[in-house]
Amino acid sequence: MAEALSVMPAAVLRNLADKLYEKRKNAALEVEGIVKQLASAGDHDKITSVITLLTTEFTYSPQANHRKGGLISLAAATVGLTNEAAQHLEQIVPPVLNSFSDQDSRVRYYACEALYNIAKVVRGDFIVFFNQIFDALCKLSADSDANVQSAAHLLDRLVKDIVTESDQFSIEEFIPLLRERMNVLNPYVRQFLVGWITVLDSVPDIDMLGFLPDFLDGLFNMLSDSSHEIRQQADSALSEFLQEIKNSPSVDYGRMAEILVQRASSPDEFTRLTAITWINEFVKLGGDQLVPYYADILGAILPCISDKEEKIRVVARETNEELRAINANPAEAFDVGAILSIARRQLSSEWEATRIEALHWISILLNRHRIEVLIYLNDIFDTLLKALSDPSDEVVLLVLDVHACIAKDPQHFRHLVVFLVHSFRLDHSLLEKRGALIIRRLCVLLNAERVYRELSTILEGESDLDFASIMIQALNLILLTSSELSEIRDLLKQSLVNPAGKDLYVSLYASWCHSPMAIISLCFLAQTYRHASTVIQSLIEEDINVKFLVQLDKLIRLLETPIFAYLRLQLLDPGRYLWLFKALYGLLMLLPQQSAAFKILKTRLKAVPSYSFNREQLNRMPSGDYYEFLPQMPDEHKKKDGDATEDGGSSYNRLNFTERLNEFQEMQKKHRVHTKSQRTTRSLTTSLPKEAPKEEEEPQRQQSIDQSIDLNVPPSRSRRNSGQLQR
């Protein structure tokens, strides 16, 4: 300190602390001259002493004017040192950097001015302090004083020039500092950071692309800034980086993909669009690198497919197609379970388009990696079943396609049908709204006969008799009305002459016993008219309830449809189809006269021309013979003994109708006991009057199911007629 005082005149020291800028400036010029002389003499010890004096007595002084004088004098000393300044920077720069956080804005301003002048002198030697200077400038870019901000901008430009021309800059040391600052929300700081990223990226020797994952998220964060200028700057920087990625042979796609996936769900539209655009390019360029991230990428793409912004939807769909076209191998880190998990989650999306694409992915995985998918079947099966209740018909059809693909294996087929029946049992609205669509589609995909046989087997032993009755009635209507089941109908028509038809008839019969009208319909379809008449005759008073009459009304209307054209034509030959007449007249006798169904059937029977009744032929007909309704049966079959009569306990084509009738009567007995039990329960719980009309509710529910199937009958008309029946 004494050495410094010996070369520093007292007047100079006094003027450095003066409140007037001009006096401080003149004193600083004298300091510059003194240091220059010492440098020429090579007396660096005294220079060090002078710098120490300026630092301790001025720069760190509690007096603001002293600090101002100290800063300007340190800059002057650096100018005086010229080429020899580098060896004293460790003394000069730290006090200046410390002044950047001074409470006095003028001191901060002079600190910027001082460091600017120091940097101009030392240039590249300045780089060793770059991180500290960058940190200080980052804070000053958001300074509350406009003059300080302006001074900081000037210093910032100079530092950028020095860095771009220096070969000593360390990007590895700088990146952690940049990453730490990228999440700052201040707009001035954001502009400062983007400016530095852009400048450093323009330097050929600095590999900013290699460190892009470290600050990519911060750039995306700026895309939603309230300032248009910042958004534009961030977008420009990102566009430049994306172009570099396209031209670069080696990029760390994985780390960046994780960031993009998160940003694809941003509430900001512009951010989502940019993220999905980047993902699109990554899928095209990334190849094998992206295999471990396919699930995450798919999780980002699927919601964007339903985005409110069309541009995002277009890019998302294109990306989805690109991703789907890549046939990755599970042996190469392709995680089928993760993809399935994403698809399952998106099945709960509120957007139809997303749910549809999720199902497409499950279907694709089943086709490509069936064994792996079936391993995770328990994880997705319940969700797939719930999707059958989806409000979109297209979604339901796709779900059924997936189910059908799974059900190619017998054990999975049984699993599907059991769970489907279980779902219908738990959710009657599913049966009402989707029952016909689901069953018809499964019949197309999995073979109608196979589906109906399995459903029949399950429902035969169904403990919930009310549900079993409703379900069978629904299946029966689908069987009678759907074009998809025409082959089954044709096979059943041959039940008396074809072993396969007989086997199907017997297979359905046991479960069809849950509904008298379903059995009668099955008999009409199979042309077992005498058995139909016997079933009708076996009905007792308790069987003829509102539910029965509503179903009977439906059947009469079905008899007028093209499906039963063959039956109506058979009425022209009453001699051969005596039991058909008897069955139809039996139904007519059960119908209330005031009902529309009564009038329809009566009109049809009256339409039979009188010439078709040949009394002599009728008199010759054997009373116990079933051949009268087998117009195309070969003669050699007619000659067999012991197969024609029900009276002897045998039946044609081994159809034991006595056994079938017993089956029907036993099942109806169970239903009657069940109905009586329900009535007893309702009478005991008189405090719950809302439960009383349950028997009335069943026809209404069944009517909803019926109307979901095309009966060629206007719904309003059906309601009116069922109302007449109830009255």
C-alpha cells in the first residue's frame, strides 16, 4: 500500500472520490499514465500495489463516489497496461464483477463501462472470466434501470464478438450455466439467452447441436411467451437447429424425444405444433435410435390427432402413419407392452379420432406381434370390453375387430363370449343400444354359427332367468332379421333333412327355452310346425303375460317380412302344412282381438285361397305324420320305419321332439317359480312401491332391444301396438 501511495499523488486520490464525473475522469487519466510508466519500467510489483489500493480503498468503499472512481481507475489502469494487462486481470476483473450487483444503479452503470473498456484491451485473455461475466450480464439484462440495461447490451455485444473470434472458449463449461438459466421467465433474460444461443450456434468450431438436449426444453418454453418478439426469436432458433439435425449424421434423438413428447401436450397451440413437427422429423430421421421411445412418441401423437387446430391434426396423422409403417422387432428394444399401455389409456380419450387410432394400433400389434400382445391380454381386455359401450359405432366396430382377432384362439374365443354375456348382464343399456351391432359384427368376424352355439351354451345355464329371457329374445330377433345370419337361417330350415341343421337346432333349442316366443320362432324357422303347435298348446295361463304378448306381436310382424316368405307360400298348400295352420291359428287364439297383431295374422290367414283346401287330401293325411311339412325330403327317407311319429317316442333325423318338449316345459317351470318368488318378494316389501311395476318394465326394456334391430316396423307403430296389448 505504501508503494502505491508513493507513486499516486494525493490530489489524484482525492479527485477519484469526487462527486463530479469530470474530476474522476481526469484523475483516472492520470492513473493510466502512472501505470503506463510503471509498465514501461517493468515494475509490476508497484502496479499490483496500485491496483490493490484502487480496489480496497475505492471499489469496495462504502461511499458510492469512491466506488465509481475505483471502477473508472481500474479500467484506466488496464488501458495503461495494454499488452501486459493479462497478468493483472485476476486483480482487476473480480472487483468490477462484484460491482454489477451494487445497490446504486450508477455504480452498476460504471461497472459495465469499466468492464467494456477492460475487454477492449485484453480481448481473448478475457475468456477465462466468461462464465462469471455471462452470469452478471444475464442479471443486468433485466436491470430495473434503463441506462444500466443499455450499457449491459453494449458490453454484451462486445463479449459476443470476443467469444466468436476466440479459440479458448469452453462450450462444455458454459452449457451447465446456460441450462440453469433457461427456465427464467423474465422476457429480457430470455432475449439475452436466445441471443447467445444463436451467436454460439453460428460459430463453426462450437458444437451447440451436440448440447441441444440441455437447453431444448427452455427454447420450447419460450414459444409460449407473451412477447411476440421472444416467440419469434425462439422459433427462429429452433428452426435453425431442426435444419442442422436434418443435415447431421449423428444426433441424440432419444433425449430430445423425451422433451418433445412433454411439449406436445402443451396448452399453447404454437408450442404443440412445433413439438409435433419436430417429432414428425425425428420419426423420419431417427430410425433405430427411437425404438425405445416409440411408446412415448405414440402417447404424444394420439391426442394431437384430435387437436382443435387443423395444422396439428394433419402433422400428427402423418407422423402416426410414419410410425405405424416402421416394423420394429421386440427383440430390439421395441416394447409391445408399453405401446399397448398407451393405446389402452387413449381408449378413454374424449375424442373419437384418438380412440379409433388407438384401436388401430392394438390391431396392428396383434397382427405383427400376436404372441407378445397375448401376454399382456389381461391388462387390456377389460378396457376393450368397456369400449363396446362407446358412443361411436365406428369405435365399437373396431373394438369388435380387435376382439375377433384375439378370439381366433379357442380359449380366447370362449373368454370373449363369456365376458360379453357378463357385460350385457351387468349393463342392460349396452344390450339395448349395442347388442345387435356387437353380435352381428362378431358373427361376421368369427363365424355366425360358432358365435350362436357358444352364446347358447352359456345362456343355457344362466342363473339370472330374467336376463336370460331378454338375451335370448334379442338373439332370436337378430337371428330372424339380420342379413349376416342368413346362412344360419338356411341351415336351420334344413333341420329335418340335414344332420348339420339338426345339430344346430338342438344346440340352440335348450337356451331358446328361456323364451316361449323364441322357441316358437325357432320352430317356424326350422319348419318343425307340429312341434310349434305342441309348444303353443302346452302354454298355460301364467305363460300368457304381457312380456309374452309383446313378443308375440313382434313375431306376427316378422312373419310379414321377406324372411318368412317361404312360410307364407306354404299356406297355399294346407294339405301338406296342416300343422303350420294349426300353429298360426293357435297364436291367433292367444292374441287379444283388439290388437293390431291379431288383425294382421287374421288377414293373412283369410288371404289363403279357398281352392287350396282339398278336403279329400286333408282326410287322407296321417294324424301323426311329420312328413306333411317336408316338401323337398327325398323319397328314400320317407320309407324308413320308426322315424316318423312322435307318438312312438322317436323322431325323424333323430330329433326327439318329446325330449325337446320336456326341455321346454322344465325351463318354463323354472321361470314360473322365479316369477312367483319375485311377486312374493314385492308384496312383502310394500314400503318400496317403485319396485312393483318390474314386470311392466321388462317389456319396455325388451322393446328398446327390439327397436335396435331392424324389424321393418316404424317405432311409433310398435309402441302403439304394445300399448294396446297391455290394455
